[in-house]
Amino acid sequence: MRKANHVSAEIVLHAVKGEILPDGAWYRYGELYRVNLDKAEISKCRGGKLYLNDCLSSMVISGHAIYVLGGGGVRHSKKGIDGLFTSEQHLHSRASFIDLDNTDGGWKPLPDFKSRIVRPVCVSFQGNLFVFGGMCKRGNGTPTVSPGEEINPRRNGNARWSFLPDPPEQAFNVSRPVLVDNKNNRILVHFKDSCSLYAYYPHQSKWEFLLHFAWHKTLALFGDMLFFHAGCTFHAFDLATKTQLHPIISTDFPPCLLWTKFDVLITLAQPGSFCLALDRGPILPDKTCLKFVKFCIERPCSGQPHIIFDSCCDLDVDGRASVASFVPIVTRSSPKKDTSAKASETGVLIPSDTISI
């Protein structure tokens, strides 16, 4: 088996630190870090801290902006949070975003959801944002499971969240991750309660049941193939033929990495390129340890997939209370070319979500 073609990749992770304010309120705030996997370097991005009230939210990238969705909402006035409101800091309330082409503009708000969603599962599909999970009130005002919501953030001041049609079954527990299937113009949503995989077609506003399937947090989509890392190996399933596949792993893939329990499987920009990511927590006194494993996947003539090892990278983030976490998402393969100093701050982005999936 041949070796992988080396793929240049940069990732941005969201490092979150806990801070107890004088009035006893618990806040978490985050900073964006750019990770260069080729050079094994980590540096802060511009844009300032984002303060999150009570609960770490979900994050997704769409176009040139990062969106933070969910959270416990704001329960304190500006006056009660001394020192947080500057040009470089923003108190998050359910939905915020930052323009990566103008990070000096800082974080800005989006309209709140119609549902009460503390930590939604979110994706970006053809420029629109979709969130799943949570509860809402409709009709007679009785609380019910939210079917999901959609917004077009490009509409500026006219952007509003709208409900999706009800799925065929009411299920509160939406599994992570939700996957975008660009090939078939649909979003793959798994309901944990019934172990059921559904497809939602945004252009037709309809749901379709696909199959009963056990979901995993280290799962991604390659063509019509779902694959994931679990139980010290890789697994794969063909959605088109509904058949189990048996991945062939390159002999140079270190066994110790296969035995590692990772937090998420990240889809990189180069077709067939992926990255397993792990947050080891504050093992060192004042550091949070991170591990990234890059690999490629090939499927010759629709046969068995081949998993080809690329490289491994270990990095530390300052901060004893830091928590770094990730969401699999398609990204750009290189920074946008720009002669200004700001271009070096942007890079390629993988935003984060909490790791307690």
C-alpha cells in the first residue's frame, strides 16, 4: 500500500477557560487558536475573547465567519460584569459570530432561536445554518421537542430563525455529529432514542428514513461511505448499498494511535483527508495537551476502503483549566492570499464544540 500524499492543513480550535466572578457567577470564555499541523505550532487568532454564560455552546463555520450557537443565555447586566465589555470582548447570548476577514470588528450577535436550545447540534449547508435539539412551544403553548431550526445569516438585519418540518419521529436526543452530505444535497441526522438515521433535504423541506444504525462521535462521511474510529480500528458502511465494509489500514499506522480513544474525526479540505483529534485535559500543571492524527482514505473501484497514515502532532495550550474541543467540518486548505498582516491571523478553520458528546 502506498503512503499518503502529504496534505498541508491548518486548524483553529476553541480553548475555553473557567473563571469565577466576584459575585459568584460562573462564566466560561474562549479564545481562538490557530494550529499549524505541519509545523506543530499553535498561536492565538485575533478577535478577542468570547464570554459564554453558564454553558459552553456549539460552533460552526460558514463562509468566512464562525458562529457560536446555544448557551444558557445572559442573566447579568453589563453593569454587573465589570471589565468584560471592551472592544475586544463580547458576552454571548445564544447566538454570536465573528467575521474572519474582519476580526478587528469583534464578535457580533445573531437573533435568538425560537426554541430553548442550550447546546444544539449544528451544521452549515449551502450558506444556511441548521440547529437540532432542544424544546419549543408551538400551537397551544405546550412544550414539545423542537424539529430543528434554520437561518440565512447573510440577510443581515432581516435574518430570522424558522422551524424545520417535523421529522417522522419525535426524538429529543440528536446524536453528534450531524453530517452534511453534499453529494446528495441532504443533511444526515441520527436520533439516539431509536438508533435511527434520517436524511433531511433542505430544498424539498422533507425527511427520509434511511436505516437503523449505531452512531459514533468519531464519524465522518466520504462519498456514500460512513466511517468511524472505535474499538482500536476503523469501521465503514456503504449508505448506497447498505453493506458493511472492511477498511484496510496501512502497515505504518502506529498501533498506539489505533488504540487511542479520540474525541472527534475532522474532515479536512483535501478530498479524502481527515484528522482524528483528542483533548487530553490538564495533564500538565499549566497546560492542556492536544493530539492530532492526519490520514487519508481511498476506495479503489468501489472496493474496500484503504486507510493511509499521514502524520501525528502533539501540542500544548496554556491554561490549566482549558478545554479544547472540535466539530468535524469541511474547511479551506490554505489561508486566503492577502498581503496584509491580518491574513496571517485567519488561516483555515475548524471551530469547536464541547467534547462531552
